[in-house]
Amino acid sequence: MGKLINLKGRIFGMYTVIDRVFLESSKNTIWLCKCNTCGNKFVKQSRHLLAGKGLTCNCAKDKPYKYKEQLKKMLLQYNDVEIGKMFNVKPETIKYFRKKFNLDPCPIKKSAGSYRIYTLDTQFFKEINTEYQAYILGFLTADGYVNKNGRNLAVAIKESDADILKQIKKAMGSNAILGTKRKPKNQEDLKVLGISSKEIVSDLVKFGIVPNKTKEITLPVLHKELYRHYIRGLWDGDGYIGKRQFALTGGSYMLLKQLQVHIYKETGYMLVIRELKKGDYVRGYQLYGSRRDKDVINWIYKSPNIVLERKYQSCLKYWS
């Protein structure tokens, strides 16, 4: 016999499980459930609850997903596809009402007969006080993008560098599964970390991470000792470390100018900013350092606790 799953207190469709019921005539695990709408009580088999069967009460003259509070309760347990199956409607119907009521997607994904809760520290960017927060903020400034809906954040990177996404999601308390974005045969596939959180996105907006941020981003206000980690995050995202030079490429001249000044104050070295042109069109800018500026890149990559390993190894190989 498999291990008993305690369902007491959990919500299944229109029902809340009250307690286990012991019936001599039944070989199945039985639970007493209460309808969240009418209050009537019913007994349900454990296997039916977990399979999403018979989760609507007879009191539901209309579809409960059309009402905000009932849909909100169901979304604590099920996603759009699962709720759609309960009421024999398309997932798009559930998605429509979820968006209408401005409700977040279900944080639970059903897989192979089990339920997995996706965790996330939604307070991660409320204040930037640690090396990890500063670095990830820099990395997202370089490679992250937020959706115009104000709740979705994503960051994509080459599959061979996917370990940095694992470090990022661990630091943020997330166990989300990395997605894959297929590329043409002559290009390396991308690994994608997607996060859905209005709080996270709202906090990132305060630091200038908004849709179409490339040309408008500026240096955020941080504690002085955290700027080095923020810059390392930027460099891991949009930077280059070669044998004879290192450079950070970006679309915002203001950000690179502010970084140039801050790096000079910290190291005494003034890196060069140059335009990247295509004909008469300026497509971006580059903050550039050469062999004479080696102390700068060593300052940025000094004893990191979180780093893109490939670029860190390039720093050790060519510049230490």
C-alpha cells in the first residue's frame, strides 16, 4: 500500500477537505468534504480528489469559474488546463476569466500524478543588501526582460552557461524548471528561466528594468560596496573578456558613462567609451579596457560567490 497523502485542509475544486472518514465497507481512502459555496458536506475518495474528478457541487447552477472568489480558490490548487477539464471547457476560457479578474496563474503544476509547488522569494528585490542581490540585478539588467503585462520576467542564456541560471534561481528561492529555446543547427540552444510575479517585476521597475529598457537604463542607487557585484553581473551578461581586452556592450550611453566614472573612483583607471556604428547609425556603445587596465577586471572579479564560470576562468587565465 502506498503512503497516505494527507488531504485535510486542502481545496479541490469547490470543496475543502475537512477530515478523513473511516468506512468499514470501503477499501479506498475516504474524506469528508464541504462545499465552499453552499456548505453541504459530501464524502469523496482520495483518488478522485487527486485526479480532479467530481469537484463541482450540485449547487453550482452556473459555472463557478465565472466568479472571482471561486476561481481564486480553484487557482490555489489547479492550473487553467486542469480547471478547464473539470468543466469541459477550453483552457482559454479559464484564462479569459483569470485575466478578467486580474488573478495570478496557479503556482502548482500537475505532473505524473503529483503536485509540485513552485517556490519563489517574492521579496528578493525589495532591498538590495547582499552580493547575490546586486549581482543578479546586474545580470538581469543585461540579459533579462520583462513582459508588458507587468508580471512576467525571463532571462535566456546559452545552454553551456546554464549553471548561472541555476545559481540565480537558487538564490531567489525558486525551483522553477529551466525551459529550452531551440536555435538553428549552427547555433547553440538557449536555456530560459521564467518567473511570474507581479511583486518581483514591480520591484525591478524601480531599478529601471522595464520593457524596452536597453537605451534608457541608468546606474541604480546601491550601497557602495555592492557596485562591484552589480558590475560583474552586467559583465557576465553583456561583457567580453579576451586575451588583450575586456569590454561591456550596451545601448545606454548614460549607464556606461556612470560606470566609467564609478570604476575610476574605485580603481583609478578611466576606461574608454566608444561608439559602435553601422554606417552613420550608432547601434550601441562599449566600455573598453586594455592590458594597462588589468586592475579593473581583477577588481570586478575578485573572489566572487556568484559568477558565470566561463568568464571567471577567462579572467583568471588572461588577467590575474
